Amino acid sequence: MKTHEIVGFRRANLGKVEAQELRAQGYVPSVLYGGTEQVHFYAPAMLFRTLLFTPDVFNVTLNIEGTIYNAILQEKQFHPVNDMLLHADFLQIIDGKEIKVEVPVKLTGASAGVMKGGKMNQKLRKLRVQGLAQNIPDYVEVDVTELDLGKSVKVGAIKPEGFVILSSVSNPIASVEIPRALRGTLGK
């Protein structure tokens, strides 16, 4: 997993009014859970930019007033109108304890069906996986070289190493659609 650091400060007062004041000053109220205690903190909104606008999974180093925690961004809440980050939830990574996270899917290879004029349709962009933090990959690679016209590759075709895929094995990841122009010529 990629790494990122966020420096934050503990929240003395919890509540709606205090959270709104923090947001007005450019901070994001956040919580870290999964460890021995919940840690309520706030951090500058600019530090979250790398985490939000990417499909990648990050191992976040939280430096909260000198105390270091390893975590992953579990949940984020945005304002419905202006897309401002309102709140972030982090899950603490504990050695020996498995985590559940969504990992991006990366298609590799040149599909035989696309070379014949078909259109590649990626139906699943992320997979839900479970495993130890050090075993979680940056992405799950799916080879589509053998994919022909009208065929699809499903989650069950992936062979995970060191982690478990929680997504249903019957879900299609990608398929090659037959274009309308080719439909009549394939039967002949």
C-alpha cells in the first residue's frame, strides 16, 4: 500500500457547533477507531487531498500531537452541494489483525475480442478484500488477453495471494460487448 502522513490535533470539545467552527477554519473533524480507544481529532483539509481523489488505498500515518498511529481511511462524508469534506473515519491498523478494504481493479493485456472490433466494458472498478495490512495489494490485476467477443471475466477467476476476496465470485469484472455492426456478420 502507498503511504501518506496527516498531522492532527486532539479535539477537546465534541459536538455539532464545535465541528462547524473547525470546518469554517479549514479543518476536517475526524475519528480514529479500531484500537484500544477512539481518538477524536482534526486536521487541515489540504492534507486529505491525496487520499480523496484517487482509487488507491493508502496506509496513513496519523501524527496526533506526537502520538503516531497507522490507519486506513475507512469512511468519508462530503457536503451535498459544494463537495467539501465534512468528516473522515480512520480504522487503526493493528499488527496481526486483518482489515477489510476496497482495492482498485487493473485490467492488463490486449483482449482478442477488442482486436476483432468489440468494446471493452469494465463493470467492476473495485474489489472488497480482507487480509493483513502488509498483504493487501495496491491493486488487483486481471488479465483480459483471452477475452473474446461476448465473453466476460468474473471475480472467481482471480487467484488471491495472502488475502481473501469478499466480493461475490459470480460478479463480472469486465466483458467484451459485440457492436451492432458485427452482430449480423458473426452468425454467418
